[in-house]
Amino acid sequence: MKKLYSLFLAAILTAGVLAGCQSQDEAEQAGSSTEEKQEVSVHVTISTNNGEKELADKELSVEEGKTLMEMMKNKFEVKESDGYITGIEGVTADESKKQAWMYTVNGEEATVGASEYELKSGDEVVFDMHKWE
């Protein structure tokens, strides 16, 4: 009987230790998910007619991992369609005039829509509304 009591007591102590470890792991995981992400700094210029008229020129801080579309929607008045920006600050693309918002990052023409481009620290983004011909 004494042996059975010792085994029962050991089982209860083991269960208590394991439960305590699990609670600590859950607390650590909860703490890591609430940590703030780092911010990255990007420079954004918005213009029309190949830079003829400048609408905005800003140095912005955004959360690391954000897409260009997310940043634009948070910092500017933006209209979009299918992941592409069709209007910024009230200036809307006009397909009948073959005009569209085009963007470059660090001097290179975009190869993906703004909803697919993940911002990196130091990016120089230029949005310009101009004819595509």
C-alpha cells in the first residue's frame, strides 16, 4: 500500500511539474507574438508627367514586412484594383488617355504589383502618373 501511495504522489508531482512547464512555454510564446516588429525607413515621391508636378515627397517609417500597397494605403489616399494602384491623392489613372500610375524602386521599374512588393529599409519609391506609350 505504501508503494502505491508513493507512486500516486510521484504521478501527481510529475503532472504538476509538466503543467507548470507548459504554462511557461505558453507565456513565452504569447510574449514573442506581442513583440513589436522593427520599422524600416523608405522615401516616397509621388508625381505626374514624369516628375513634372510633384504631389508628395516624404521619408516614411513602416513596419518591417509590409507591402508597398499596405504602406501606400496607410499613408496616402489610394484607390486600387486587382493589386495595382489606380489613384493616389485624388489623381486617377485614365486608360482612355493611356495614362497609369507606374512606380520604380531604387531606380528600377517595378516587375510586380504594389501588393506584392515587400518594402526594405532604404527603398526609394517613385510613383508617377504618365502615359505608357
